[in-house]
Amino acid sequence: MNALQRLAGIVRETTRAAPLTEVSGVVTEVTPTAYRVGGLSPFVQLGETVSFSVDGLAQTGEVVRVDRGQATVKPFGSRVDAKLGLAVRRGGAFTVSPHAGWKGRVVNALGEPVDDAGPLPIGSVPVPVDAEPPAALRRARVTSPIRTGVKVIDIFCPLCAGQRIGIFAGSGVGKSTILGMLAGSAGFDTVVIALVGERGREVREFIEESLGDNRHRAITVVATGDESPMMRRMAPK
């Protein structure tokens, strides 16, 4: 064993034995909609998450601005509970670990259960919510038709696997009804629905009436109108 190999072995052992270092800062300014953290600027990037604890409860926010000495954080909660001098820990890029067991469940924009049906199973592969889309020439062509079971769509607006469409209309004309009908199509084994900006009562109405018996195949992501703009922004991701 030469000197270089011995040095590499020493580095590996030292790294294995050394305790993990947590990067943190302190709250230096609090406003009604955000707070500023000192000490994190050299270590964080835009879009990363940070967290702090108040009364034993962890609260998370997203870095929306990085200055030379401070980072500005917007909380995911509807109010700012930060206090001056409070320790704030770096969390890194926000990821979710989806699992097939999420079908039939209702989650918030952070992937946390809100249906009082117990904890969610954790998938084996964490996925960043801001992942880069595949390059244009690596995307498959849209060729395989899907029968939705909704005759007016299958006849006048046939859909294919991988296709994107938009449904735009005023309130009360049947958008939710169409989504519920599409969720029941035999061509879809899993349906992901994001309800963003809806009134609280409308969420339960959609799940119980529009989805109905097809709820077991749907993952419903909810960010109601009374939640923070950060939650409503995150939900469609």
C-alpha cells in the first residue's frame, strides 16, 4: 500500500467518524409576509427550504431572495410565526417520495396527508418538485389513443397518452363534473388532481360527489383559497 492509498483510507475513516454538521442561521427581521435570516446566505440557493421550530412544531419556508448577508424566506404557512434570534436550519431542495399507496388519499401542497387516514407510505425514490423537463427530442410522440368513456370528448376531442389539454370555462358550468367523469375512465389507472384556490366546502363536494366511487384511484392535492400563496403555488407542481 503506497502513501496515497493510506491517505485515502485515513480520509474515509475520518469522514465516517465525523459528526454531521448542520447549517443554520438566525432570524434577523420579521415582516407580515416573510422573514430574513442571517448566516445562511453563503449556503442556500433560491428555491431551497429552511425550517424552524416553535413550541415543538416545525415550520417550513422557501428561500425567495439571497442577499450578501441575509436570505429572505416566505413561509408555507398562512402566517409568520418567526421570532428574532430564532435558529433556522437549512433543508435543501424540496422533494417528495410518491408511492402507489397514495392512491385514494388527499394531501396538501407539501405532500402531507390531510384526510385523517393515517401517515402516507414513503416511496423509495425522492423526486425534486422543480426537476428539469426532458429535452424536446427525447420526448415520445403522441400516438396512442385513450378512450375516456365521455362520448362528446372521444368524438370531438379525442385524447392520446402524453397529451396535454386545458378545460376553461366560467363557474358552475360543469368543469368538475367532466373531471370526475374522466377520473372514472378505464384508460387511467392513476389520477392526480390538484384543487388550487377552491373554497373549503367545494373540496369535499368534489371528492364525495364528482369523484365518488372513483376516489380510490385518485391522488387529490389540495390548496384552498384560505391557504398561503406559497401553498397554492406549490400544489400544481
